[in-house]
Amino acid sequence: MATHIERIGIKARKSPSLVFTTSYHHLADIDNLRKCYGMLAADKAAGKDGVT
């Protein structure tokens, strides 16, 4: 299942001349942020000092 952000990317690749006037409502969508957070691998978010 594609997230909103993935769908924006797909649409942009298919129509390079398409102008996006705003995408903030996709980025700030709490449900979408939770879904994306849930898709992150637990061991892939190490900080600069190596602490996860």
C-alpha cells in the first residue's frame, strides 16, 4: 500500500510538467505520519552518536 508521499512521487514522475501548489496537508497528516513511523525498521534510526 502506498503512502501519500509515495503517491505524490509516482504522480510527479508520470507528469513532470505538473505543478504541485501545496503538499503540506499530506506531510502534516497525523494518520499518514503514524503509518510511516510504523513502517520504519526499529534498528534504522541511529543518531549521530550511534545511540538508537
